[in-house]
Amino acid sequence: MNARETILARLRAALDPAPAPVTVPRDYLRDGQVDLDLLVDRLTDYRAHVHQVAEPAVADTIAGILPVGARVVVPPGLPPAWLPATVTVRADDGHDNSEITAVDGVITAAAVAIADTGTVVLDGSPDQGRRVLSLLPDLHICVVRAAQVVANVPQALTRLNPHRPLTWISGPSATSDIELNRVEGVHGPRTLHIILLP
Amino acid sequence: MRIALFVTCLADTLFPEAAKATVRLLERLGHEVAFPPGQTCCGQMHVNTGYQEQAVPLVRRHVRVFDPYDVIVAPSGSCVGSVRHQHAMVARRAGDVRLAARAESVAGRTYELSELLVDVLGVTDVGAFFPHRVTYHPTCHSLRMLRVGDRPVRLLRAVRGLDLVELPAAEQCCGFGGTFAVKNADTSTAMLADKMRHVMSTGAEVCTAGDASCLMHIGGGLSRMRAGVRTVHLAEILASTEQDVVTDGRGGLVVGS
Amino acid sequence: MRRTFLGMPTTAPAGVGQLRGAESFPAAARRALGDAQLRRNLGHATATIRAKSGAVIGEVPDWERLRAAGSAIKADVLARLPELLEQLEQRVSAAGGVVHWAADAIEANAIVVDLVRATGSDRVIKVKSMVTQEIGLNEALEGAGIAPVETDLAELIVQLGEDRPSHILVPAIHRNRAEIREIFLRAMPGVDPGLTDEPAVLAAAARRFLRQTFLSTSVAVSGANFAVAETGTLAVVESEGNGRMCLTLPRTLITVMGVEKVVPTWRDLEVFLQLLPRASTGERMNPYTSMWTGITPGDGPQEFHLVLLDNGRSAVLADEVGRQALHCIRCSACLNVCPVYERTGGHAYGSVYPGPIGAVLSPQLTGVVDNASLPYASSLCGACYDACPVKIDIPELLVHLRDQAPHPRAESAVMAAAAYAMDHPALFAAAQRATRLSRLTGRRGRGLPPPLSGWTAGRDLPDPPAQTFRQWWAQR
């Protein structure tokens, strides 16, 4: 008997007599109108910087966030129109991690944003890129379209594809490990900007 | 209404004033109190200490003694909690399905004092008079097993002359927990110390609650500290009137020498 | 014979991992209670988290419905555990992962050591995980010449301080900022000697210290918060980004999870991702949640191993009442509301699983005899049940386990005598009178004989009344 058979046999023996089948009550809230103001409020509450602009203003907004000459890494599919001329852009082509960690910031799009919790979710699509891109740089600018915003967690899961690598981000990197106070800035980006498009 | 008194072994033996007050209060409100003499103990101590098998005869006795009554009251959230949440379980685990059903039936007719007054008898002003500064400790089992909520506080607010002051961190356990206070005496004492600190911070003369057991614990600590705060069971405050005031140690649930 | 025995539910083996304390709870608690700094740190931290959690739970109108759903999903998981694990194995394998099965801590440690050795690395980076502490993985790795580096800030504090974790979520909850600064100054290589005790400064020091380790280590070990049978997706919920580092940067990722962590469907995450952050850190959502299904070419680890661990869980599952302890999602809400935990801290529980959930889980994983004092480490106040996001009735479980615990002979005799007297009203009345007599002849208000003397050490007993209630009733 190998470990697999042993464990499965133990579990089957433990479940004899068989428990009654369980019906899961799903009467919790799933519907809900998207409230962009709530999203902004939640993002701000967790110390993300929110910029509500129209799409043509994205490049200028980013130019206002990053100093002139800043080096940024971007995923290969990011709309070029979002990028200001004031920064040095490197499109990701499989850079090694030490190169990514050396840049001043990263700019990505998002897959979904959740108003209830102030969360953006990245799914590795071409405009979001590899997971490492939004992890190593100390500053992350994430561009979210209003159409990508959902009201709550259940709605987010229906939009996401579990077969893609998913990163849920709610504010900048933080810890509650010192006296249970939330402190921003540990290993992930210490600054998070969300540019919210209509 | 005819109401059977489930006195609880602790009130019967050590705190009869709480039980007598329950009788006086209910009779003053125009009800008839019966005391089934065959009652002893609900068996909670046995169940909570890990002796469920030995609790079975006690459950059986309790059910047999109280089954004839339509309404049963106890001046204890903890003992009512045991009747409601443990008796049927103990019976089922002993394989006695009939006893479990009867225990559930009795449990459905058993009320903690504040529940009986507010929910069954529909009164919050029981005509009491108690001219003292009082703080109320919601005991864990009345709060979280029975969910008596603000019933005791509503009753206390209606008592004439009573100055009710809020107890800080009221919902934290006093540290009694039955045999917990013996098996983990140090931890129990640490919990009690915080409870007493909060009681004393209110400036109240009296700390009240719906359970003689928790009051014995808190009162025992306050007495040892010579804190000058006495513990009085909720029933005694509600039974107290202009004509019949709880004034001294013998009338109150006073602890110590 | 052997075959039948192997297939029966089995408790976790002794001598490996951290499920058993060296002393009883009352003895360990006694020492902890004397530590004034510990008491202050715990009181401050638990009060903070209770307030935060209460506030964000108050924002959720359907919290009770989410709790009910979470509880039911977990009950469903346990009822169908074998088939769900087989489904998970199939989906993970199909997505490029390799699934391993470990009957106990010894097997799991051997599997992980072999996997790390095969990579040639002599160091692993670790995401905070309860299960790898439970099995003593770090000790096993060190024994094999492999250095485990804890990357969670609190775990790092514990590791650098040569300490033990004392909380499920915040393992260094027993340390305040001043103590953490001292530990960093003493044990963190290359730390700035001008380090202050500002939490942000301490966090930044950890960031600098670990960054190069993250970039240069080729193997990571993690636990898992959830594993979705339907899709083969694993989820890790965290705050700092150290989890993302471990789950993203190395070539090889080894995830160890208890078998009960599986959930049936992708949709089930919509319940737990709402319950867990609000109940644990008191946030609407934790800063980072990573989800991955097998391997993704060109993104993240290109080798993924999933180790499914029993280590006593089958024995817990075999107890129809006790099995609800396996619902636990390790949020630690029960610790934060527990008046016992708040005063003793986590070390007193001996096991890596402290607090109310530890008091019901550890004795079941090891067999009650090996953790016999834990089911009594509670006043049964019920705060844990109210706080549990998946509605584990911890007080009920404590009472259930006390029934299975070995009892001191003297106590058994007293209980038997009491039960006999209480079932005979005449004897009961006589005993009541005897109580009064013995109290009158003894020292009033003080001393009871052992074992009850512990109670009267700090409290006065009431004066015995002139008559019992039933005497009064008979005379009226």
C-alpha cells in the first residue's frame, strides 16, 4: 500500500458511516451595482493613490507621477499611448529579475477591480505581463477601466479565469506583524497608483 | 401562571437568597411558584468536566421532575444553558432517543429569569426599588448560549432608584468556568483580576448578574481585596421594594467573612 | 493484518513536528502569566485586532449568510474528501504539477527534502505556513544540510530571535516593537545600527535583508489556504509580498497542504475570500492573494510539487463531532477573542496551533492522551464560537474532548460520588448540610482542601447560609 492508497483508505474508513449529503446555502449577496466612488474610497483607505482621468490623459498622469528620466518596465501588450515621453520604457522580453528589481516602476493594466474591497486583479494577459513585473519594482501604476470594475468578490470570480496566474492586489504591500498595526511597505511595491478610466 | 422553580444546586446550597428572591418576585407579580422537591443538579459540572455518562441519571432525573410543568424558571443562565444545549446531547450520546426528545421538550419550556419576565410574562418594570449604583456583568452563558441580550438591562433600567453604570469590557468572561477555575486557577485569577478592575472602575456599590456562580467568583475576589463592592443576584434587585429592601450582607449575595 | 491497520484513521506520530507541548497547559500558563511584558503586548494586540475586525465585519450585511455558506462548504468537503482529493490530484497533474501524498510528518519531510536535494539547492525560501511548522519541516531541512529562510516578517522575527511562534496569523504577537528592534540589531546581518523601532523602519529593514535572498534562491516552500478540486487552482493569502516572491521567483515551488484545505469549486472561493481577511487581519481584503494552477510557461516556477498531508487528519475526520475542527481556515479570530489566550499567549498551548482552535485540533491530531490538558484550557465562555467565520462550535468540541480525556483518579471518585448523591435527593440534602457543617468548622471564607484550594487561593468563599433554599421552602 503506497501513501496515496493509505491516505485514501484512512479517509474512507473515517467516513464510515457516510455523512449526510450537504446542501450549501448560497443566499449571500451576489448582485450589486458597481459603485466607482466606493472603489475609490476603498482604494484610498488602503493608501493607494487614485487618479480618475480620461484615457487620453493617462500619459500625462503617469508623467506627473514619475520623475523625468525614470526607468519603467511594462508588459509587452501595454497600450503605447499610455506611456509618457518623459520616462525610459523597457518592454518586458524576459528580463532577468535583477534588471526588473532595478527599475523605478512598473505600469500595467488589470483584469478586474472590486469596489467592495478596493482590489485590483491581474491575470497575466499581455497588457499585465508576468507576475514578477508588478512585484519587484517599488512603484506600481495600474490602469483600470470602469468596465472592468465589479461590485463584489463573487462577481470578480465569475470574470476571472482560474487557469491563468492571478494576483489580487489591495493596496500597497503591508504587514500587520508589528503589534497588529497595518504598516505599508514590505516586499512588494511600496507605492501603488491606480488610474481609473471611465 | 404556575411556574416551576428550577433552583439550581448552587443557589439551593450556597445562595438561597437568590432563589428566595425569585419566589418573592414571581409571587408579587401574581404568579404561583412550585418547587418540585425531587430536583437536585442539572449535571452541568459533570458534562463540562468530561463525565457525560455520569450526567445521564441527572438529566433523566431533571427531565422526570420538570416534565409535568408548562413553564420552568431558573435564576441562572448557565444552568438553563445546560438544559437547553446539553441535556438532549447527553441523552442522545447515551443512546436514549426518548430521553433526548423529552429533554428537548423540557428545555423548550425552561427560561432564565430575565427571559421569563420579558418574553413570557411581558414585563420589564417589575415594580422594584433599589437605591444603589449598580453595574451589570452579562455572564457568558446568558449572553452567548441563551442570547438574553439586553433583557436584564431593560429590567434594571426600570428599577426605581437604581443608578445603572456601564461595565467596561463587559462581555469578557470573569474567569469562573466551573472546574476551569480549579484546573486553571492561575489563568482564572488573571481573568478575574481584569474583571474586578473594570467593576471597580465604574464606582458601583453593587455588581449584579444573572448567575450565582459567576457572582460567587467575582464576589469572592472582591471580598478578598476588601474592595467595598458587593455582588447581588439580579433576582434580589428585582425582588427588592420600598417595603423590602436588600440592605445588608444577609440580604445580598455577600461573600467572605 | 498490516494492510488493514495501515488503512485505518491514524493520529500524528510523536517525536516529529510541533503538536505536543513539553508540559501541561496549566504549568506553562502559570509561567506566561508572570510575564508582565507579554501580558501587555498580547492585551494591546488582541484589543487592536478585535476592534479592526469588528469594524470591517460590520460593513458586511450578509456576514451570517457567508458564515453559514462557509461552514456548509467545509462540511461538504469533509463528506466527500477522498473524491475531491482525487479530483484535485488529477487537475493539478493535468496542469503540469506533480502531486505527492504523505501519510504523516515523517513522510512529508522526506518528500520535501528529496525534492529540494534534487534541485541541488542548499537553501529554500519559505512562505509562512502552519502545516510546515506542524510537521517540523525546518528541522528536517536543517538536518539535511538545507537552510530554510522564513520570509514572513513575523516568522523572521521568530527565527532571528530563536523563538517559537505564538499566534497563527501573527507569530511574533508576543513581541512589541522595542523587542523586535533589539532582535534585528542582534541577529540581522548587515542591519543599520541606527535602526529605530518605528514599524515602517523595521519593515524596511526586513525588505533590504531578504531582497537578495529572494532573487538568488531557486526553491520555495509554501502552504496553501485553499486548493480548488474543480480546477486544480492553489491560493495563498498574504500581506507583505513575501508570498508573491516565493511563489513567483524560484524555479521550483513545493506546496505542502493538509488534505482538508481542498474546496470543491472555483465559486467556493467567493465565500472564503470574503470571510478570511475580515476575520483574520480585520481587512476588507488582504494586500495580496496569489492563485496558480499548475505551471504557466514563461511565468513563475516551472516546476510545481503539491504534497497532500494526512498527519492525523484522518483520525480527526473519524470523529463525527470532532471533525468540524477540520473546517478551520486558520484565520485566528478565535485566538483574538479568547480571554484565556489573551492572558497566556500561544506558547502555553505547546502545539503550533494555539488558542481555542488549537485546544480542539491538537488533541485530536495527536490523540487526546498526548494533549490531555488542552481541552480544559477554556472557561467555555463561547466567544470563539461567535467569532469563527466557519462556525466551528469550539465549546461543544471542548466538552466532547473532555469526555475522552484521561481523568485523575481522585477527581473521578469525587464526580462519581457527587453524581450518586445528586441522583438521591435525601443524600443530596444531607450533603448540603454536611457542606455547611464542614465549612462552619473550618476557616470561614478561606481555604478549601486540594484540588479546590486553587480557587480559594485568590478568592473568598461565601459564608454558608443559615439554611438551604429547600429547608426554607419546607418551612414556609
